Amino acid sequence: MKKNRWRMPVTVLACTLMLFSSCKKEDPVVPEDKTPVTPTPSEIPNSFFAEVDGDDFYPVTLSATKSPDKTKLGISAPGSTMGSFGFIMPIDIGVGTYTFDDPMLGPKTATFLLDQQNQYGAQAGTGTLKVIFHDKVEDVIRCSFEYTATPLPTSSATDFHNITNGTFTINY
């Protein structure tokens, strides 16, 4: 019996061709939707940060209060060792960039208190409060701020402090 030396390679080639020609090209896999889930405003966590003369400031607590007549929003951010921040602004303030008003008169004020004797504020027309987001239905506001904190008239302080890179987000 004579063996054909080409029979095996031809058979393998034929099987390979049949295998590849019978394969159906699959549709590409469509990746899962990667659109980030946007939290509702009330799910955004409260946060506060500022630099005081280049040092990081994080508050121990952060709170916001509406005035009794519901026209102003007060924000308080006391720290453990580096004083505390306070802000007052109109409750209906819109997205935009604002300069601070007189810290004793308002309506947009910022204060930085080291202690009872060393009280500072953003003087009228100095510094900025940028309202990045304000949902007046869900009661959430996000702002950034910076200013030079100068002594308040009731303070015994004579120096000043540079407040930079300030941000806060709060549910009120």
C-alpha cells in the first residue's frame, strides 16, 4: 500500500479552511455605559477647606443656618486649634462671583476668628466669594473664596491673614 505523503497536510488545510469559513463574525461587545452617576444635591457630602497663611485649615464641624426671616444663610466652620470661619450671604444668592461687603453690615460677609480678642473679616470690596452651585430647592450650596482677613473694629488684633484656596459645600 502506497501512502500519499500529501494526504495529511491537505486534510489539515481543508479542515482549517472549513473551520474559518464557517465562523460567524461576532458583533463587537458594546461596553457598559460608563456615564458617571450624578448624585442628587442632598447626597453631596458637606466639606470645607481653606489655607490660612499657607497652612491647611479643616474645621471640626460644619453647619449652616437660615435666618429666622429666611433671607440669609449663615455658615459656621470652627477649627480645633486654628480659629473658625463664618459666612453670611443672601439665601437666594445666585451662581456668580461676588466681592465681600463690610463684615459688620453684610449682606455678603466673611469672618475669621482666632479667639475673642483676635477677630478678622474680609473688608468691603476685597476678596471674592464665588458661588459655583446653588440648588435652592434641595438647599445645597458650593462656593470658593479668598480674601485678606483684616482686624475687625471690635478686635485688638493688628496683623492680617491671607485666606486662600477656600471651598465649601454644605446642605442647609
